[in-house]
Amino acid sequence: EAGVVQSPRYKIIEKKQPVAFWCNPISGHNTLYWYRQNLGQGPELLIRYENEEAVDDSQLPKDRFSAERLKGVDSTLKIQPAELGDSAVYLCASSPQGVGETQYFGPGTRLLVL
Amino acid sequence: SQQGEEDPQALSIQEGENATMNCSYKTSINNLQWYRQNSGRGLVHLILIRSNEREKHSGRLRVTLDTSKKSSSLLITASRAADTASYFCATDTGRRALTFGSGTRLQVQP
């Protein structure tokens, strides 16, 4: 069974530039999560999808961050414009259905904003 | 905000020794999970313990949960160099997605 796929693995951009991350969850997993992980810290939730609906985006900085999950499968997370403080690892995870279950993580995208 | 907090922040042991790391949390939970993260990689699920369970085993892993103290511990027996990683506890309160602690960085010296 293929795991969660993320791309790109690494991204270096200058501040004020846009950037996008892509995630393909495990087939059949209805729930998709985007987390941000700062150096030396645990992941912090940005947004959670149940199928194509964003059911928890309270921690997403909506002035510059946006996300979509078209057709309830793949998802894209975008930052525009990026700031220095956005440098972090962006993790995508999926679970079969609902909160509280085991989550399966992708390898993450390491973003460096210069 | 982070619900779970691991202790110690860092741990260095010799191969073959046991490693114990602890997690404390603040609010009532449905379950508590432990994850491992190797450097530069995503998190891998290790074990899930439900609020009505007190102890659970998986291979060389032993997890305990004390809901009265709002704490959990992860024991890795007979550690190996390959166990070198960061270990995170994550709590499920049933209201949101998992909330992760800041992790324990384990170094196993060969």
C-alpha cells in the first residue's frame, strides 16, 4: 500500500514569494490533515478535511494561507506571500475516517524562506 | 497550544539499555498515541492506548496510561542504535485532531 505522498520535499524561496505544497493521501482515507512543524517542536494542526470539506481551519493564518482538497482526494496548501517565520516543515497526514484515529504521515516539505 | 508535554526533552543511552520517556497532558482524553520521527522524515505511529486501558505492549514497546495523573510513559526495552529518533505523544480529546507534545529526542549510542 502506497503511503502519503508529498511534494516537493524541499523548497527555498525569498520572502514575499508564493509557494505551494501538494499532498496525495492514502487511497480511501477520508480525513486529511496539514500540520506545521517548527524546529524542535511537535506538529501543530493547520487544517483538517473530512472528504472535501474543511472542518477545522481555526489555526490556519487565513490572511496568507489557503488550502483546497478538490474531489476529496489530493490537497494543496498555499502560502502567499511567504514570510521569514513560515520556514518550517509542512506535514500532510491522513486517516481512514474521523479524529482520534491513527494518522499516517507523509515525509513532509521542508520550507526555507530567505 | 500543546496539550502533551514530554519529559525529558533529550535522552542519551547505550545500546541495550532501556529508555523511558514520559508525557503529561492537561484535559480528558479518548486516547493517547505515541509517534516516532527519524531525522528529516515524517512521523510513524507506534502505539495507541485508550482512556480505559492502563498498559499496552507492542514488541519492545510498553506504554502505560494513568488518567488520574494525566500522564503516560513509553518504555523501549533493549534499545538499538536504530531507535535513535524523536518520540512524540499525541492526545485525542474527541474535539479536534491530535495535539502533539514537543517530543523527546532519544540518542542510542552503539
